[in-house]
Amino acid sequence: MPFAQLVLGSPGAGKSTYCDGMHQFMGAIGRECSVVNLDPANDKTNYPCALDIRELITLEEIMSDDQLGPNGGVLYAFEELENNMEWLEKGLKELGDSYILFDCPGQVELYTHHNSLRNVFFKLQKLGYRLVAVHLSDSFCLTQPSLYVANLILTLRAMLQMDLPHINILTKIDKVASYDPLPFNLDYYTDVQDLSYLLSDMEEESPIMRSDRFRRLNDAIANLVESYGLVRFEVLAVENKKSMMHILRVIDRAGGYVFGGAEGANDTVWQVAMRNEDSMMEVGDIQERWVDAKEAYDAAEKKEEEEQRRITQGGDTGATTPDLIPDDDDDEFDGMPPPTGDSGVKVVRKKT
């Protein structure tokens, strides 16, 4: 039963960077992973590409032959892929039970109202693939209430359209501390709490927002998002090991991987991490980790990684090897460490 992530998101959200980072992270924990490029315009990937849609069709060919623009060309490419599913099925079959990361294009039409992308992955589900949609959003959207609310609408529409187990992620969370201070803590945005508190801030963005018509529109949008109650976010810094561990753990739970899957020889590392509750960040930790005390956390984690690297490379662990009982005529205890401390038991050997 192969498992896979369907990586979605607007242009610049960090999809390819995420696929590269997740591929490296899975390799570090011993999980076999392959990345499939589904972007017909992406001719330079920074990860090893196991399967590339450009082997089937390229955006340049579509734009030249059919006189389509970039967005229309990408939609056409997925219609072509939907009609040539045997090419994708054959390529995936060669990858066996490898965990798959599908790197998708940034055109939001593909996962908001166009059906080809959804149809392709519905067919893969019928082949036995356990899919999780991973929707990425740049955390810069938190800096403006209107951007945040617009991203909520896009995220909600993607969840309804794709109809898959869905994880929403705010990427580049390590940059939030460098932006202007947010009016609320991060947990307000990740949990999508009462949006009415943002309406007054939206009115401050532009005079047109202060009209009664826009006020009613903003209030209706807020009520729509809250009435569904579906949207919430995880946060991610791709270069942070603990952040990646947390995200993969959440995705494994959503897709059922945690309940059983084909693991690599070294995946016991991941099994230990899955049992370690410290690898899961609590809501209250997010604000402290990425905003209030980011520098202190960064320094502490860097020191911890350096210590682990030193131990791994065979440095001094602080442990000493006890002296062994020397060889003598009594072979019974040769090579064994001597007892430490007074055990309260006196041993007397018989003389022969």
C-alpha cells in the first residue's frame, strides 16, 4: 500500500523547497522516498526527480502548438495527463512501495475548480495509494488581514475541491519574527479563531474597506469560513529538523502511515521519534518558539545539534569503559567487568 503527499500551494509558497527538504529528511530517517515533478514548466528541480511530467509534455510545447498562455497551458497539460494515465501508472509502478511526493504547479485553478488534478489522484486512490493533500501558504500572508482572509478562502476551497485528507501549512514561519509585530499571537492565526477581531484591522488597510458594502462583505466571508470550521494551520521552517519532524508526524497520522507501512531498515529512528511527545509542538509553544524567544531557541537547538554531531563522529561521550578481570587460571570470570561498589555479598573461593 504506497503512501504519498500531494503538495499544493500558490506560487512562491515553497512547494519545491518543501519537497527537497522532506526528501532529505526521509532519507535521514531511513524511509525510502521519491519525488515526482508534476509541473510542466519546472525544468530545473533542486531534488532528484524520479518521474517528470515533462517526459510526457512540456509547457513550451503547449504554448507553441496551441497558442495558449502559461495558466491555460498548465491546465491543458493536466487534461493531457488525465487522458494518459497509463504513463503515470507505469512510472509509479517502477517506484514500488516508495513514499511519493507529488510536486504540483502553483496555478490555483488546478485545485479550486478545475477537475483534472482531482481526477488524476482519484484514479491513483483506486490503485491503492493513500494520499494526503499538503497545502502550503507563505506565512507573509499573516502581515495583512486581507491577505490572511483571502488565503483562508483559497484554503477552504482547495479542501472542498480535492476531498482528501488535508494538512494546511504556513511555511517560512522562521521569518515571521522579522516582520512587523502581528496584532495577535500565532495561535490565533493557526487555529483560525474569531475572525470578527480582524474586521477593524481590515478597514484600516484602505479607505474603501470602510464602506458599508465592504463591511457586510467581509463579515459574510468571515461567517462563511467559520461556519465550515475546517481550516486550521500547522507551521513549518523547512531547515529546522524539529519542525520537519512535527509536520511529518502530523501527515503520517492523517494518511494512516503511522498505523503501518513499509519501513526501511533504519526507520526505528522514526518510530522512536513518533513515541516522543516532545516532537509535537503545543499551540502555546508556537508563539514562543518562532516569535518571542526565537533567537534563544535557535541557539539552544544549534548547540544540541553540534553535541549530537560530535557524539556521532566518535567524540568523547563522557562514558568510560571499565577494566576487565585479567586472564588467570580461573576461566569462569575472565573478560568480565569487576563488580562496582559493595554489594553486601562476600565471595570466598575454596582452596583445592
